[in-house]
Amino acid sequence: MSDLARLDAAHVIHPHAVVGAPAPPVIWARGRGATLWDVDGKEYVDGTCGLWQCAVGHGREELARVASEQMATLEFYASFWNFANEPSIRLAARLAELSPPGLDRVFFTNGGSEGTETAIKLARLAWHAQGKPERNIILSRKAAYHGVGSASLAATGIPPLKEGFGPLAPGFVHLSTPTLRSDANELVAELRAAIDEHGADRIAAFIGEPVMGVGGMIPPPEGYWPQVQDVLREHGILLVLDEVVTAYGRTGHWFGAQKYGLDADLIVTAKALTSGYVPMGAVLVHDRVVELLEGTQFRHGFTYNGHPVGAAVALANLEIIEREGLLERAARVGARMLERLKPVEELDCVAETRGVGLMLGVELAGERDAAPLAAGALAQGVVVRASGQKIVMSPPFVIEDEQADRVIDVLTQELRKLR
């Protein structure tokens, strides 16, 4: 074991690792594009962007220069009260340009969980400001992932992620998971039944990922989202889209809301906002919510809200995505990967393959655990992610065709071993 590995085992508690029994670490040394190298010099194709975030690829010197220049000018100052900085102001204006109409205000965060917490607070506070504090129930879905905070974990619909952390925040109702095999009409009927049971006058918002990510890269059935939106509007229930994964190009659009024609009240974003070069997120707030909150003080914030370095990097990152045509590239490469992945559905061990843009998933049949599959791919120099009985892929938008082919080829080889 190397000195770094010993230090890691002695001092670092990793997310989702077994405490006291750490696995030997893969210690990353550097990256370029969709390629990673560990400290031993082994090369890997990055099939996951780490955690969905590195849209423009690793090692972008342009982003490093922007961060350095901003640090030398103003590294940080609080954005509470009436304090502000130029990069965050310009970023907010840029996001208003890119987002669907009406989403003209931005509340900055440091990441996705903070964004979900913020959106839920805003939704509940909006109704409180209207003299309806009882309107605080949040509708979510099973298999949804919304974060690890108090409310964001309560909104999450994946039971193992909640185990041992109770009691969780009350006021959350979970509906069925919308899958490609689901009947959209039945799901909408379930939504109507939940509204009837709990009362529209007690429900603040419905939160959902346009395409479920951590739950296994699950696209919605045809017609699901337009019907859900119609029901919510009918009852005056706010629509919160969790676009931490889907925003800034992963579906081939700037926002999943645009792909599915949605007019959201709040959109939670993070990850690809800066491609992970600096931790930063942004909650986009529709004018409708601003009107509900008019005259209300929002007693909520994070120390690093509107971080100038993060905002400067985000502006440069968004410019790269636009300049290099990476939205179109994500759609094209994702379609190519899905087409090459489809034949594995002939294997007995595979239940389904699916994809939207550069979001791809393989669901294993039966009760198979996908972790050994991911470990086998890693041993061959390809990084994919196991999520229960599913394999999830979300490579950088800049992945080369031959690298994308290698991800699918290695995964196919590992799947054939399970047959």
C-alpha cells in the first residue's frame, strides 16, 4: 500500500464507503478531456464525469486562468443583504437569458442538496407569505434523488439512502416512479388521487427530476410531464424541477425543462454550471414565485452564496458549452452510445437499456448487484457508476467517439461475463 493510500485509510471518511473498512482507493492524479490518470500512471476513460458534473472535460486551462484572475482581483466577499459582486450579477443575468421564460431571478448555492433545500423553503415560504402556512406538503416520487440535507433527503425516494438517519422531516408524499414502461395516464391518476387525499390547499409543490439520474437514469413515459404540469396548474401547486443533473446540456438542451416543454416555478441546478471546477449551484426562480414572496424577507443563505470565483468560472464554462456546440454534441454522442448499447438487451442478465442525451443506463435483471460490474469495468480502465442493480453513464460532452465506443465495449464485455 502506498503512503497516500495509508493516509487515506487512516484519515478520510469517504461518501458511501463502509466506515472502518475502506476499500483501497483509486487516487486520481490528473485529467484531460474525458481521460483520467491515477497516481500509478494508469489511464481511464471517464464514463461518469465523476458525479455528472464535468461537462466540458478535465484540464481546461482557460477555466483555471479565469479562476486565478478572479482570485487575484476579489477572491470572496459575502453576498448577504445588499452586498454583491460583478461576476455573480453577470452570471444571474446570463442564466436568465438561457433559461425558459419567466425564470429571471437566481439564488446561488454551493451545490445540489443546498439547492433543493432552498427551493423547498422558497415554495413553503411563498404560501406562508400568502397567509397559507398550512400549504406545506411536498409531493415527490419513489426512486427520486434530491440530496442529503434535511428536506432534500426527506424528498428523496430511495430507501437505503435514508436508513439510520431518522426521524426525517415530515410533510413529504412519494408517488410511483415514472418509467418508460409506466402508463402515463395511471401515474397522473395517482397524482390526482394524492391531491384529493391530502387536499390541494395543503400542498405547496411537486418536485421532480426531468430524467431521474441517481435512481438509475430513468426517462419518463411519453406524455407524462405535460399532463403532470396541467394537473399542478389546475390546483395551483408549484412545480419544482430538480435539474442538478440535467441542466446545462446533458439532455442536449440547456435545461430539461426545455426538452419536455415545462414551465417550472423553480429550477434547481448545480454540477455542470461550473463543470465542477468550483463548487457552485443556482436556483432559478420564476416571476410567479417572486410575486407570491413580494415584501417577504428570505431568512436563508450560505456563507459562500454568489462566490465570485465560482461565478466567473461558471460564465466561462457556459461560454465554452455554447462556443463548442456541446449541447448538440451531447445529443449526438449520447444517441450513438445508446445505439451501440442496445444489443446487450439480448443478454439474460439485462432488463433494459435507456438513454436521454449523454445520460445512459443499464438495468440488470433479477436482484443482481451492479457493483461488481462497475468494478470489472474499472479494472479495464473505464469508469462507470453502479446504482443498486443499475449501471449509470454520464461522460463529459467532449468525449471522443473512440472513447465512447470503448466505454460501451468494455461494459458489454463485463455484461457478457454475467450471462
